[in-house]
Amino acid sequence: MAKQKKAYFCQQCGYESPKWLGKCSACGGWNTFVEEMVTGKQSDVLSNIGKHASPVRIQDINFETHRRIMLENNEMNRLLGGGLVAGSIALIGGEPGIGKSTLSLQIAARQHDLKTLYVSGEESASQIKMRAERLGYSTSGNCYILSETLLENIFQQTKELEPDFVVIDSIQTIYSEKIESSPGSISQIRECAAMLMRYAKESNTPVFLIGHITKDGSIAGPKILEHIVDVVLQFEGDTNYIYRLLRSIKNRFGSTDEIGIFEMTGQGLREVSNPSEILITHHDEPLSGTSIAAMIDGARSFLIETQALVSTAAYGTPQRSTTGFDVRRLNMLLAVMEKRAGFKLAVKDVFLNIAGGIRVNDPAIDLAVVSSILSSTVDIPISQDWCFAGEVGLSGEVRPINKIAARISEAEKLGFSRIFISKYNRKTPELSKIKIDVEFIGKVSELPSKLFG
């Protein structure tokens, strides 16, 4: 029996301390230490998994031509940089009920040419079968289900089955009998992830890990978990809406500028190839307070609808409320509009909503936000085939934005007749090739006359 002892581990970086510390001396995090029972034989955890490696000259390494596995999911393929790299390990995190297990089961069940192993530590095989029937994948012949939490048993099954693709749901429920601590602890998560990484590299088998998140939105467990894996994907979206964003936080084999957009339906997550069409509401008649923004998230351009409501403050203190937009930036834009454009908004309630429940961080949406607020203030609708792309500065100028050609191209593809951009983007070479009418704006004070005449 190995000798046990108590130790304190930092949840951010995994630093071990014999006593509790208020501040981690390694990463500087506050109140991150938790107590765990550890054994004196942790050095033997990764032993006997595979053979030892030896140094090889770079010119002697055999480079495989087909290094990527194309999944039956175009959004995931683009997000991963052109398919799943053999021998890679990916981590998917997100809030409960966001669709992590559904997406992973869909990916595993749709790979008819690959032998996939779906390991669940949270559900029984019959429960997974019920979900597969709802998704329409109950007859997939190459998907194997394993309900197991002990890592040594999982490795035994992978040795016998020799799968081409492994999904672990979730890493917080998996434990190793060589670690004397409970499942989900810092030691278990760190060592189990390291053993799975070694298995993936030595067997050249890609592994998907599903991870829980904490209250602050970070993936539960030590921060070293995100350093171990090759790819970190984050599921975002309001559970009250049907749209989900899968964002790449880390990718050793591709760009982190890509995002995947899915729609949650009764048959699982459906890929959204053209997000602009679903994020724009088609009204029967023009409505005031709405405008269309040409935004870019990562490397993907699409149009999104912004909705604003301006009314008299009923209780003396004006309210500022936003959904999908930073309320502090809204306060800054309101101050610019009052100072530079002469609109008296200090005694007005202002409510702003980004349609579809998507969180927007692109500063190019500023011009659309200002336009929707102006439209609601004067109660005059903006033409439905106009869109906006521009950043508003503190002095009231409309600043130039990047990737303006991609934004205009998306607006032109969807049939918009006019787009408002900064006059400082006038020298962009690609503007000479477009057919859409481009309206150049230099200051916010110019916007009312151009919108309402």
C-alpha cells in the first residue's frame, strides 16, 4: 500500500504545496488551492503505456501524406483547420446542456469509414442508445459504446478494439487506480489527460475529450490541461436560443480565427453554412430601431441584426441594458452621440439586443449600434437593404476597420444595396471591383443626414 499524504494543488496551474496558500506562488492566482489525497508513487503513472522514444534526425522522419481525417461535419473540419489530425487530442468545453455530448456522439456515429469508440463516464449504454435513436444514428455499424470510468479498463478495451477515433465523455469522470484521489480532482485530471495524450501519440489515434467548465466559464481542472491537449474548442451560446458557436481557443495544427455555427434542433446539432440568412430577421414592414451590421468573427464574415429601443426614463434614473453586447461600450457610444452629434440621451432608457443570442466583440458593429439608436430615437426606420461596418472613436470619428472587402462581399452576396463604412477605407483596392453602393462616413455627426435626409 502506497503511503498517502495530504497536499494542496492550485486549480489554475497544478502547483503543489504542503499547506494552503492564499496566493499561488507559481501563477499568481488567488484562492485557487484545494486539498487532495496523494500517493507517493505518482511517478509510475505513465509507465508501461508504450515503448520509449529515441531521438531521430528531422530529415529521417517519415512524413505522412494523409495526416488529416475528414469528418462528416464541414463546420468541424473548417474549425480544425482542414480535418482531424491523426494522433491529436482535442478538448471541447462548454456549459451544461449546450450540446457537447450531442456533437461528439454525432461526429462519432457519422464516421462510417472509421471504427469509433465513444466512452461515457456519465451515461449508461442504454441511455446513449436512446440519444442515438433521437439523433437518427442508432444503426451506425462502426460506432462502439463503452460505459466506463476506470482508465486502465479503457486502455484494455482500446487495445482489443483498436479504434480509429476515441471520444471521452468526460475527462472529469475518468480516474486511474494508480492515483489515490477522487475522480475530478486536480491529480486525476492532470494524469489521466497525460496518459490519454501519450496513448494518442503512440497509437496515432485522435482523441476527443469533453470537459466541464467552472462558474467563471473556464474549463474545470488545472490550467495545464489546456497546455497538454493540441486543440481547445469552446462551446458558446445562450441556452434560451437555438444557435451555438464553437470557437477555437487553441489549435496547434490550424488557425484559431475560425468559428463553427450550429443550430440546435430535435434531431441534434445542424450545421449552419450561411449564418447571415438566419441572423437577419425579415420584417413584413420597416421597423425603427433596427440595423444590419457587417461583422467578422475570426476569419468568417456574416451579417447580424442589431435592435435598439430608446424611451423616456420612467423612474428618473435612465437604464442601460444590453444582450450580446458590452454595456460599457454602449455607455461610451451614448456619450459620443450626445457630445459629438447633439442627441440628448442622458435622460433616456436605452436597450440594445443582438439578434440570435450571439455575443459580439467586433468593434466594427459600432456604426450599426449608433444607427439603430438614432433610428429608435427619432422613430424613423432604416432601409432594410442597408448595412453598416465601422468603429466609432471617442472624438466621434468613424475609424477604419480590417477585412472590409470580405464584409462588403458578404453584403453584396445577400442582396444589400448600400453599405456605410469609414471614409478612411476609401483607398482599399478591392472596392473598385464591387457593385454595391458604398457610402463613406467620416464622423458620427454626418450619420443622421445620410440616414434620414
